[in-house]
Amino acid sequence: MAIIVTGATGAFGRAATALLLEKISPAELILTTRKPEQLADLAARGVSVRKADFDYPETLAAAFAGGDRMLLISTARVGTRVGQHENAVQAAVKAGVRHIVYTSVMGADKPANPAIVKLDHRATEEIIEKSGANWTFLRDSQYSEAIAMAVIPPALAAGSLPDNCHDGQIAFVSRDDCVASAVGVLTQGGHENKAYDITGPELLSFPKAVAMASELAGKPIAYRPVTDDEMFAYFDSLGVPRHASDDPAIGPNPLSSDDMVTFGQSIREGYFNVLTDHVKMITGRNPRPLRDVLQQFRHTWPK
């Protein structure tokens, strides 16, 4: 029986595929995607590459056939992806998949968590729990790469960063460690019906993370704590819509300020104030510190 990786053309899916191929043979791997032509290189190596579109359940039976374990990588359509995930879970179980590993988010199981992104994740977790398959939930902390690639460059260019996280603590985690944890769960035993908080090695606040990046860049960044309303106003000034949309004219998952502002609120209120050893327990290695990831991407920052 084989391991299925969904969304295999995405960054997480490609990284997981590369690591899996260090542990299993190509014949034991099934990759699903809406664009199989983008994985022709892997098909040439003997990996089974199959077309699957979670919006069209009729495509999923053949896509998942022969799979025993599945890495269900959450889709990018925040706010409207639960139906996609449900289609995938139902089809996988019907096809004989016995263990579903799902990429979730920190605090998904906390009812009072204000982050709207957790609604999709917890709803999906509940669908998987009720499916009859074994499950493992990987509740990832804030990606270090998101800070290094999306937050710091514009902050360096502007010389300041408005932010509503304030002194909330976060154990920033490298996506590399999240991928390695997922692959570990897929290729090991003993992780059935467990949820893991996947974190980096240290708790830091956003002001400290920004100060670290400023030091590495040799350029000042003035951290400016703001209220949630002020954060919304800031995103309004950039033309960021308040809510995600499925409007095909602007794409299925446009940036939305309600997602980002409530995520910051969640950090501020302590829902990311979690530090675990789960990465090392699963992978056998220590997780990468934020400074290491910032160093990796420093060459891409504005001078």
C-alpha cells in the first residue's frame, strides 16, 4: 500500500515528496494535484501522479485508489475549503485509506480562539475524526519563513511595522520542520489518533522577532503596536479586502484582513504561547530557531 500526498504541486507538498523519496520507493508514493503536468519529472521517476480536484468528487476515487496513508495538506481557500476537505476525506476512506495526516494550525481545538482560520481547521479535524480512519493532526505554529519572506522585507523598506500581536509569545517554526514532522508521522507507527503542536525551539514576541531581523539587516525597523481597528485601517489603506472571496475575477483565495487581524489577535491573547518537543520526538532532530531562518533569507531583503 502507498502513501498519498495531496496538493503535491504546492511548496509543502513538493518538500514532503522530496523527503518521502529518501525513505520510500517511488512506487510507494501517490501524488495528487489539479495540474499533474507540473509533476512530470516525478512521474518519470516512477511516482504515481494523478489528477484530483477536491471540488469535483468524481475525480477522487481513482486518484486515491491503492493508498493506505494520506497527507491531507489544507487547501488555500480560507473560509470555503471545508467542503473541499470533506470531499477528500470521504473519498479517501471509501478508497481504503486507513490513516489521514492533516496539516492544521495551533489552537484549532480552542473554542475561544479568535483566529478565523481555525474554524476551517477544526471543522476539518472533526470530519476526519468522524470518518472512521485513524488520524494525526499537525497543529503548526507560525511559519518562520512567513516572517522572513512576507513580513520583514516590507518592514525594512518602510522602516516600521504596525502590528496587533503586541507581546504575545510565539514559538516560530520552520516549514522544513513541519514537513519533516509530517513525513515522520507518515512513515512511522504509533502516531494514530494523536494531535501534535509543531513548534520551534523558543518562545519570542513579534517585537523581539522584528528586532532580531533589524539587527541582522543592519537597518532600523520601528515596531508600532496598534489596535485591531487600527490594523484593519492599515490593511484598508493597502487595498486589502476585509473578507476572502471565491470571485473568479480575483482568484479563489485573495488576501483578507479579517484573517490576518484575527490571527494577530489570537497571538496577542496567548493561543500561540505553546512550546513543545514534538518536532524532535517525531524527527529526531532539534527544530530550527527563527534566527537561522532569517539568516537564510537575509540576502533577499531590501538593502
